[in-house]
Amino acid sequence: MLNLREPSVSVTSGKPGLRLLISSRDAAALRHLQTLTQRVPGLEVSARLVSNGHTDPLYGLERMPDLLLLRVSHLWREELAALLQRPAHERPPLLVCGLLDEQEGMRLAMQAGARDFLPEPVVATELVDALGRMVMETQAGGGAAGKLIAVMNAKGGSGGTLLACNLAQQLSVKGSTLLLDLDLQFGSVSHHLDVAQSHSQLEVLQQIDELDGVALRGFCSHFSPTLHVLGSRASELCLPQDVRAEQLDALLQLSRSSYDWVVADLPRQIDHITASVLEQADKVYVVVQQSVNHLRDASSLVRILRDDLGVRGNQLQVVVNRYDKAAAISLKDIGEALRCTNIVKLPNDFSVVNQSQNTGVPLGLQAPRAAITTALRGLTEELVGNQVDRDPGLFKRAFNRVFRG
């Protein structure tokens, strides 16, 4: 049978809090988690002790919780698979704790939409922090939230910055847009758009706890009223270790609440900086060109994004830059190697692109009728039209621990 208890153990605000359901097959673990969650403000906590029967922690509920904390048992495969049977929009934001297989279990938890995973014994501060983030994300989700688009090269020089800058300019026609350069040492978005950076990402990150949307806009360079740029200053050396993951998370959250679109140009590496962006991105573009070396590196990167970081198929988009129909590496080769069918092609308009980069004028303004501009416009229209439905369960806890300590 299923035993359901719904005592409200913590309501710390004057208005009704978010409903958190804790589900477990272990009574002692359930009581322990209840005790720990009392430290989280803004929650109405109920507990469900599942003794036998169905493995779905949401089975038979008349009213779905706002958040779900699932303590998996030895039946973790069945418990997570049961959640996966539900449509994504019917699954509440999920936090998983317990004993999971390092690879299969983590991956299944991600697929079920887990925002985070806490191994046992659960550390109280980590649980409180994880739930606090989920509360903030859920409350922020009630209003308008800008979409985060990440662009990354599969190999150096593939054209990622070209795509990021021109995509940002195209999106700025649709709504307010922030172009965020996260290549802290060799970023070049400022040169692509010919804007001077009076402030840098590091300066903003160091003050992020004190900033609001108005202050953030003041720190950015303004290419146009609807396109703002935040990048590096040539005279300033910034190392990845100078940036804390929580600072970048706060910057991304503030950016998304201040702009309709946030386009992040990422360096070609996997570290805590790119991890923070990829974890929250609504869409990830991987830029590749038609050569054996590009394809080899793209295969490795796409495998990492899918298998290790949990980026879903509908969130990942491969873009072939400088497309040549006569190239030895065909679209079919790329599709088979990267296991993708929907590939975006950017024509090889070298002279047009070169002029745009030399003058710092985006393609949409420099050459609005060029073939590559038309392709970028189509990509933008598709992005705006789809509004990039997002499944937020992207990262496994083990990966975050590597970079965030």
C-alpha cells in the first residue's frame, strides 16, 4: 500500500509557500529529510512513505507538488523510469538523493528531469542550497524569463563567435538581447561588433550580489538600444579560477530577468564556467566545419554534451559553417557521425563575412541580402518561433562536484 502523510512542517512566509513532496521507501531517511528541509524558507513540506505497490512517487496524487525530493531506493531504476513515463510538463522540478549507480543512475535521473543529485549521507547545507535554488528558479519562472542561448566551437576557428554575434544582432530585432563573451582571455565579440568595453565581465561578476537589472545594463556596452554587450577589456587578465560558479550563476539569472535573450559565446573547453552556462541553456549550438579534424573533435564534444552532461536532443543543434556541397565531408557524414538529422547550414560567403568582421558591422546590417544572412535570419526565426522549450534537468551532480568542489 501507499502511505501518504501531509503535515506542513515549515511555512516561513506570510503567503502560502511552494509545496514540496518528499518521497522515500525508508521511514528513517524520510524523517531525516523532513528535519533538514525545515531550514528552507518558503516551503510547505509533505512526506510520502512508499511501503510497497507502485514505484511512481507521484502515483495517485490528486494535487501535484511544486517540487519533488525523491530519495531513491534499491528500486531506483523503476522509480526513475516511472517518472519518465509522465510527460515532461507533468513532472515537478526534481531533486534526487540516495544511492545511484555512477553512470546509469545519474543519466536516468537527468532524463527524469533532476535539477541536482545529492549522494548519501546527505549534507544539510548542500540540501538547503539545492532546494533554495529550486525555489528561486520556480518563483522566477512565474514571470517572464529570458532565453539563454549557448554557442560553442567544435574546433578552434569553426565560427562560433561569428554565429553568436550575428545571432544576437538578429534576436535584438525581436527583443532586448545581451551578448555575453565568456572567453575570458581571448574573447573577440567586442571586435566583431566594434564596441569598446568600459567594463568587463570580471568587474560585473565581482559585484554581482549588489547589482540589479538597471545596473547591469549600465555596465554593458550598447551596440544598439536593444543589443548590449558584456566582454573583456584588452588590458585586463582574467583567469578561470578568478570566477566562482555561484557568481556566474547569479549573473545568468540576473541577465535572464533583465533581457529577452541572452547569447553566451563560450570558449572551447569544459570547465566550471562553460558548465554553469550549459546547465541552464535553453539551446546549445555546436559549430563545425567540413573536415576530418573538425568532425573528429565535434564527435567528442557532442558525445560529452549528450552522454556526460545530459544535453537533450531538442536542445542541441549542430551548425555547419562555410558549407560546401562539393566538400569531401558531406552533411550525411556529419549527421551519421554526430547522430543528428536536423543540421543548420551557413553558406561559405567568405568575402561578405570578412568585410563584416573588418568593419565591425553585423551581417544583418552589412549584407542583409547575402546568402549567409538569409540562413542566419531563418535560424533566428526558428528559434523565436519555437521559443526553445526547455527541459531544465541537464547536469548530473557528479560533474558539478568536479568543478565546484
